Amino acid sequence: MSNIDKMEIDGSITKVIKGAKYEVTLENNHKVICTVAGKLRMHKINLVLGDNATVAISPYDLTKGIIIWRNK
């Protein structure tokens, strides 16, 4: 996903799905299934239920995304 075709939206992790996937509820109450970005995996950043996160979503498929940042 290039930088041009992505939207960054804040949300909250509402469900942990097996296989390193998460369900994130965005600010507009839209639910997205997300994976974790490589930098977060590389630095072993733990994501738990209730964490706020920034999600990158492609405008072509609004049901899937990538968690690119964990907000405190």
C-alpha cells in the first residue's frame, strides 16, 4: 500500500482475533479487520483490548486495514 492511496483514521481495538488480527472500531463507528504493521511486530509492541490505534485503510477496500501506530 503506497502512501498516496491510504487513509489514516484513529480507532479503538474492540476484539482480538487469532492469527494476529484485530477488530478495530473507528471514530465513525465503522468496524475494520486489521493486521499489525511490520515495524510494530519488529519492535514487539503489544496490542491489547481497549488500546487506541491509528489504522491505515485503502479507499478500495474499507473492511480491511493495517495498524500502523498504537496511541497511549
